[in-house]
Amino acid sequence: MRPAHLFATTGAVLISLSVLSACGKDDDTAAGKDAAIKVTATDSSCEVGAKSGAAGATTFKVTNKGSQVNELEVLAPDGKIVSERENIGPGTGTEVTVTLNAGTYKILCSAGMTGKGPSQTFTVTGQGKAADPRLDQAVAAYRIYVGEQVDDTLAKAKTFAASVKKGDAAGAKAEFAPSRLGWETTEPVAESFGDIDPKVDLREADLKKGDTWTGWHQIEKALWKTKSLKDEGPYADQLIKDLETLKVRVGTASITATSMANGAKELLDEVATGKITGEEDTFSHTDLSDFKGNVDGAQKAFELLKPVVQEKDAELSTELTDEFAKVQKLLTKYEKGDGYVSYDTVGKAERKELSDEVNALGEPLSKLAAAVAK
Amino acid sequence: MTGQRVSRRRLLGYSGVTLAAGAAAGAGLVSVAEADEGDPGTGGSVPFFGAHQSGIATPVQDRLHFASFDVVTDDRDRLVRMLKEWTAAGAALTGGHPYGSAAGGLPEAPPDDTGEALGLPPARLTLTVGFGPTLFDKSGKDRFGLKARRPAALIDLPHFPGDNLTADRSGGDICVQACADDPQVAVHAIRNLARIGFGVVAVRWSQLGFGKTSSTTPDQQTPRNMFGFKDGTRNISGDDHAALDRHVWASAKDGAAWMAGGSYLVARRIRMHIETWDRTSLKEQQDVFGRMKGEGNAYGAKQEHDPVPLGRLPADSHVRLAHPDSNGGVRILRRGYSFTDGSDGLGRLDAGLFFIAYQRDPRTQFVALQNRLAGTDHMNEYVEHVGSGVFACPPGVQKGGFWGQALLG
């Protein structure tokens, strides 16, 4: 992951999660057709034009009448950000559309984009039309998959951490990529808990001055670049602690069919921006293993949604089936032992071939969420 | 995808107006150059449908985005579907419309059109498609059953003396030349065609051009290239139908019936050694061309468009060597652009001419000319050919048809 991306991605994931949570119910509700709710932000106030609304797609039309750059946040009853829009300049405005379930939300304006500021409550009542039970099944199955992947990554990370603490560099190197695989398959879900991702998966290039760097890539650098594990014990412990937090929280993640679909697309985005270029595992060059994890996670989400997609857009379903098969076949070219060849041995022409195939899959995959939401 | 299809229908609904207007240009379809294409700056649109593809004989716009694609599927049906969708997109984009919905579509779906051309005029956008040799035969592999239909004129270009071609700037199965008066419009077109094509084609290389170096409207002054000179002052004019028929448009009699009304495109990325050129004396610069730098008149002539007294020009000068009279009357339609892709890492400007020429048969036209130039042209001291492509551009698209229909339909 990368932090500039984190905010954008996290925002997007959360929007999609919420879209998802109302998926199948949002199309025809009155709320969906209601006019936008006006929000007027100043440096010290946040006036929301309505106190309540019906479940479904809700549009907030925000205008910044203050002198500072502002940010609009829609906060769920549990305090998580459902949607946010940053960089609303003085005198400008924008629209934020989000699908809301019944519950009490907070609409928060944050002058100066500190994440803090005046807010108003916004109560959502009612329910849209009943969801497709097959989508509920898909979500339930996906939850199980996510749980298994987190368990897998935690177990393998424990082995990895033990080797790091023992000073067994050879063992740790061999265990590094496998320990990340489960994480990579489910990264969008993990990213929805905004605080865990930067702790476990931040890359060195993502740091700003004064940041504390923890997580896999910190240890990766110690293993492959500085070649010293003597200071790494606490980082290994921290990684396990953070992954244990993920394991506890993952059951509470808000997952819907739409968020699964968007998550699949985001996994391919991860491949396209981080793995293809070799930026993700810049010291170990184990990018292809992460690549495989991302593709597997996206494919799992698609396959669970496939019965519905096939019915709603058969052409898309066929195209995705074909393209997933092609990417997987292409990846087999680079298998070596239990893992993959070092990415620094993959030449420019081969990287382009991988990139072309990621584009070929990513483009139809970007249409999955709409097909599911239809 | 269903969603996309919906928006496409919507699109054709309203762009039908434009298409009808194109058809109303009537005779313009027979001789495209006579249609009202607007002047630079007026933002007019160039008819998309017609006997010939636009972007060849039509007036040259200010900007270029040229893209070469590899076909990454062996599925002929998918290729045809993509060409049909490209055609629908091409008709919309050249009319100044987005392809599908750019904003206001399903909130869960990415917009059909990427949106950066919203609110911009058509800017005389033309899109010209061509098919490279490898579409017909890729290392002996006949992926689409087209091997037997490869025109004899669509040769693999030979090595010319001095060539320093790189694979990632050369070749390709399909090319699209996007020309417009606004670079954003041209880039938008290529970007959206590339996106539509994902899974069927992948961009192999592309080139931006910023200043036209040739004109198909002879009343205009010939633009200058990065050497600071006018070149190709005797280009084939877009309304000289006799010359176009003789030198530019392929005929059924030439061998490949599907190419009748089409043309062969040769593209060359010609890097200029800018810094050494700039240190060259005015006299040598003028000797290299055989013309004066200021007015553009050839040695011994008074004005730019005056007849060239070839005997008065240095024997190795570019104008003399490239002149039709030195080549048995051989002419090409030049449509090149200057390019500057920043610097080359050694602090030198990565700049030159993206040469584009249209012709009826590269064997007797570009190859003959380039063999002559590559051997003896004084200009070779200052240029290096680093990229190359040759493409068979099929005839124009008829309403209801698609790009390459005569070949793949």
C-alpha cells in the first residue's frame, strides 16, 4: 500500500462498503430520487439542510463558505467514516453521494481538513427493497474466506516473526512472502480499518519525516538491505500484534456485494500501480507473490458473485472468467519452487505483458460493482 | 457489457444528428477535402464517414497523438467487435461528443468516457486507422486468417543505412493517428480507444506531436520543423484529386481489392541532433536543405512555392534529393509533426520529426525515396531514424459500417 493512495482508497472502500451495505435496496427508494441535501460549511459551522432521510442513495451538496479548505465526512453510527470528500476550496462546492442504511449518522465539516470540526446528526430510517438472497450468500461466503485468509496470514506471520527474533535470516526470507499472501488477498477489507494498513504494510517511500515505520516492509529492508536483524524483534512483535487486532476486527467489517466487487477492482489497482512496477517489495523483489495474492482475492470475490453477474450481464461474466484464467496462466510462467521468481529478473517486455494483462482484466472488473448493484 | 451498451444506444440517439449532418455534406463524402472542415481555432468537425478516411487528405491540424497497438487476443470475433466499438466511439468523438456517459452515469460504475474533452469543441479531430504487417502474419503465425489478404504493398520495411530502430518504438498490429487542433482532444481520443481496447489490444508505443510540419492546403505557408526550416513545400494538396488518385489512394487494380480507396502510411520517428545542428553555420544549414532559412525559397528561386531549379542546389541537399523530379516523379503526401519528449538523460533535447507519409505503394514511393536519402542526404549528419512503422489504412467507413470492414467483415 502507499499512503497517498491510502486516503483515496480508504475513502473509496468505505463508500463502496456503504453502497454495498444497501446494495439491492437502493435503486428505487424515494431517498434515491430525493433532491440533494444542502450542507453549508464555514470555518466554524456545518449546517445540514435536513435532519433525517430515507434509506438508500443520499446526496449531500456541500458548499464551502468559509476561508479555509474544508472536508465533508459522513460518519456511521459506530463512528467510522462512511464517505468523505477532501479539498473543498473556499467558495467552491461538490456533491457526495452515499448509500445509507437505517441508523444515526453524523455529518461533519472539517475546516483545515483536520478530521475534526462541527457536526450534525442525520437520522436514516426505513429500508429499501429486499436484497437478492444470493448476494447475501455471496457476502457470507466471502466473510468466511476473509476470515480464513487473515488466519492464514497471522499463522505464517508468526512463523516469520519467530525466525526474525531468532536471527534466522534465511528462514525469515523464505517465510516473508508466504506470510503476506493472505493479507494481499483481502487487503481492501483490511484497509477499511484505516489504522491497521499503515502499521503493517507501509513502504519506506510512503514515510514522511518523523513517521515511525513498522510492518512487513520495515523487516524486509532489514533482511535484504541492511542485513541485520538485531533491532527487529520489537517490529516482529508489533506486526503480530497488529495482525491480531485485524483478526479481532475483521468479523465486524461492513461487507456488501458491492464492496466485494469494488474490493476486487481495487486489488487489481494494487497490482497495476505497485506490483507491476516492482515498488511493493523493493528489497525482496517478491512482488509476484503479492501479485498472485491480489489476483486470487479478486477472483474469489468475482466467483462468489458470479451466479448473479451471469444473470445480469452474461457478457461481462464470460469476459471476466476468461481474463482471470489468462492472468493466472501468465503467472504460472514465473513460478519457482513454492513461490515466484525474483521480480528483478523479470524483463521489460515481460513486465509489459503482465501490465497489458492486468489492464485487460482490470477494465471489465471495474464494471463488476455496477453489474451487481443493478 | 450491458451498461455500456445502454449508454452507446443513448449516444447514437443524439449523435445521429451529427452523423446526418456529415451525410448532408454529401459530395464531401466523395471528395472529403471539399467538405467544410472549419479553420483552425473555429473548432469545427471533420466528417467521419466517407469514401476515404479523414486525416489523410483533409487539412492538417496542429496536434498529433499517434498510437500503435499490439493485438493481444487470437479471437477474431473479439477484434471485430472492438473495431465496431472503436467506430462508434470514433463517430462520437470526432463529432465533439463524449463516447457514452462521461458524468451522470451509474454512480457504481466508472464513467464510459474519461471526460477530459467535455466542453471542448471537436477541434477538427480526425482518427485514421491502419493495419500493420504483423496483423496478417506474426512470425509465420496467421492469427486471424488474414495472411492471404495481406497486400503486396504492405511490405516489411527494409533496413535503411543509418537506421537505429528500437523495438518499443516500432511496428504494431494496428495504428491510430489522432489529429486535432487541441492536444487534449487528440489525447482524449487515443486514451478512450485504448481503454475500449483493453483485452483485445495493448498500446505498443505512442507519440505526441505538437507542430505540423506539412500542409495539405497549399495556400498556407509551409510550417517549420525543429531545424527551423520549411520542408515539404511541394506537398500533395488535399484538393488535387488527380495527384491523390495517382500517388495516395490505393486502387483495386493494385492487388488488394479491400484497400481500394485506402492508403499506406509510413511513420518514422526521426530524432534530430538538435545541439549539433544549432552550432552549425547558417550556410551549412542552408546547404543541407538547399533552401534559404528565412523565406524558404530554394537556391535559385525567389519564393517558397516557386519551382525549384534543381541544378542550382547542392547535389547532396535534402530538397534536391527528395524532389519528385529527382525521383522519376515519385511523390508522397507528408503529414508529419514535430515532437519533443523532454530531454534524453544526457541533457540533450529528445526532439525531432515524427514523419508520417501516405502513399499508394511504399515499395515504389517511401522505400525508393528513403533509399536515395539514407545513402546520400547531407542531412543524415543531423538525424537518426529511431522508430518505424508501416500500416495499410483501409478506405473510409460508410455509415453502418466499421473500420476495416472490407478486410474483416
